[in-house]
Amino acid sequence: MAEFGESLVATPHGDARVHLARPEVAVRGLLMLGHGAGGGVNAVDLRLAADVALGAGLAVALVEQPYRVAGRRAPAPATQVDAAWCAVAEHLRIDEHVETPLIAGGRSFGGRVACRTSADVGAVGVLCLAFPLHPPGRPEKSRLPELTAVAVPTLVVQGERDPFGVPDPQTLPRTVTLAVVSGDHSLKKDAPAIRAAITDWLAGTLPPGPTEEDS
């Protein structure tokens, strides 16, 4: 697997930490992933998605929000994390020269951030791992509007026993692909199904890679 380099990126709300890896082949795109509310970028599903993306010719940026870099577990307000996310996306384009189609995404809370900012960062797709549809036991506190407001192709990978809820396919627009796999919110159980879902979705979302005739 490609090596991840690490750097701090200034945002309006403190430094974010970015772990960036590039594939060994020509870069076809960039997958930018955020962590869960109190978690980090080493979550099993994030690393699995990164591995799939690198194998498909995408650069991968794993982003730690400034509140986590500062050592806090409680998330900063949505306006702050969204602004920090957009600042990192701009840094990757301008300073890291990763000027390719961008797929935004993340695990749980990170997926919400990616959904809310998808238009702002110019994403061509959104990957949500364990989207937290509602707080456990509180279905009336639905976050479904964040998901359905995304205008670009979106993949939601959800554990069938996720206490944060599983979206009803009938409530989702055609732009959203729902992959329900074995397991719960951790998405640690069914790696083959998760890998297959991400692989197939990326293949249908990104432009074709270069052919031998192009070389």
C-alpha cells in the first residue's frame, strides 16, 4: 500500500492534519475522507476505503479535523468543521496540486460533513460510511435531509444492525446507492462486501482511466 505523508493545514478554526497518499499509477482522482465524531483516521472502514481507492488510481487524503488535532473528542459546531473541511480541499488543490475529480466522504460524522459541503468543494461524488441517520433511539431526529440534499452520486455503506439507523431505500433519490452489509455502526465485519460496494461505485462514478492508446 502507498505510504501516507502527514502535514498540518491551516484552516479558519485551527490546524487540520492531512494524511496524503498517491497511487503508483497516474492519478485519476482524489478521495478525501473525514473521521467519526470522536474517532480518528485509522478506523477500519476508512483504511479499507483508502486501500480500494489507491488501487483504483485515486490519491487519498485522510483528514483530521482541528478539534481532534487539538485533543478534543467533542465535535466543533457544524459551521466550523465545514469551513475547515473546505479549507483542506482548497489546500489539496492549490498547494498539493491534486487537481483531479474530487470524491468527498467520511465515516459517520465525517460523512455528514462531506454531504453538507459537497457543492462547496466541487465534489463529483460522496462516499458515506455508516451515515448516522439519527441518534440511537431517536428516529425523530432524522438527518436524512443532509443526505438527500446532495446533488451528485452518493454511496452509503451501512451495517444492517446500525443503531444510528438504516435509510429506507424508498426515501432516497436515484443519486444515492445504498449498500447494506453485515455488522453494526463500526463496519468491521464484512470487509469483502464493503470493498466490492466501493469498487463498483467508484468504477461507475469516475471518468475512465487512461488506456494504452493514450500512453
